[in-house]
Amino acid sequence: FQGCPLSCKWCHNPESQAIPSLPKENKEPKFLSSIMKEIEKDRIFYEESGGGVTFSGGEPLCHPQLLVNLLDLCHEQQIDTCIDTSGYADPDILLQAARKTDLILYDIKLINGPLHKKFTGKSVSTVLENLKRLSKHSTPVWLRFPFIPTITDTDQNVKEIIEFVLKYTSYRDLYILPFHKAGEGKYEHLKMNNDMKDIQVHQTEHINQAKQQFESRGFNVTVGG
């Protein structure tokens, strides 16, 4: 999905940030059918892997009606679904989508409000409150932690994430997503300022230290994904 309300300094898909107006036909059966035909082309891979369709972006919750329609159609065709979200969304929209999907991948980046605003452009309160709301529902949630040098990788931030998640949710599956430079060429092509161009990727040891911090508090941690 094209469009995201956040503007994370480390975003590796900067071309997806602008939120477009969808064509009027996005609710029409013909438009939805054309998308489903593309989805169904990979049915054999879903069946062999035990996986399904992941709706990501950008932020898929920026286009709630289209997303909900596609979730319904996928389930009619017995295709499992997953939503990859920043958590920055209207809570009613998030919960509506959560009731219709099989899995949610939920980013948790920073707990500190001013830092979250500085590095993503938006308040963290919506993200954290939405995570609390989700925890009252049965849809499985896997947390995703972008591990960004000098920004999210601090010992203080890791501790704050651990304490928040333990206090307010039952979620214990967490993916550490190490910083990478795969999107650098996009910034150059789009003539956008890249605030991370001089930042170096982590050493494996630093990532493993964070992994051990989470694991020592009962989290099931995967690096990458």
C-alpha cells in the first residue's frame, strides 16, 4: 500500500511515504477482482509454505476500506492474511482490521515521546495506546523492533520497551530488525535528504546483546524477518 503517516529517518522505502488518493473504483468488484487475481497467482507458495498474504506499505491502515475488502476476499478464498503496521492509525480502524486478519506485525520503535516525534514525525501515544487495545483481542501479534544506531538501539530504549510490553500486553514474540542501507539509492534517485547516510550498520555483537536483554525477560526473539 502506498502512503504512510510516519516519516522515519531510517525509512528504506521513502517512495511509499506520500499518501495518494485511491481511484474511485477501489470499492468496485472489478478493481478488487484484479488485485485478487494477482494474490491468487502465488497460492501454490502459500500452500507449500503454510503462509499467506502480508499487507504492508507504507501503512495499509491508511486505506481501511480497501484493506478490509481484501481481507474479506482472501478469507473467502481460504488465504491467510497478515497486516504489517506502524500502529499509527485510528483505533477503530485498527481493531476492525484486527478482527479480520490472522496475524499482525506491529512496529515498536521508541517509547520516549519527544524522541519518537523527532525521529518519526508523529506522537508515540497513538502507537502505544493502540498496542494496549490490541492486547485485549485474540489476534496474534508479533512485535517488530527496528534496531537503529544511536536512535532506537540505546540501552534505555530497550529497557523501556521491555517494561512497557511486559506491563501492558501478553506479547512475547519479537523480531529485531537491524539497520541496513538498502534504501540509500532511493534517496538519491528521489533527491531526498538521507539523514542516515553516514550511519554505519551494527556489529553482530551489539545486536546479540539486545537480543539477550529481551530473552532474559522472557521474549522469544528472532533477528531479522
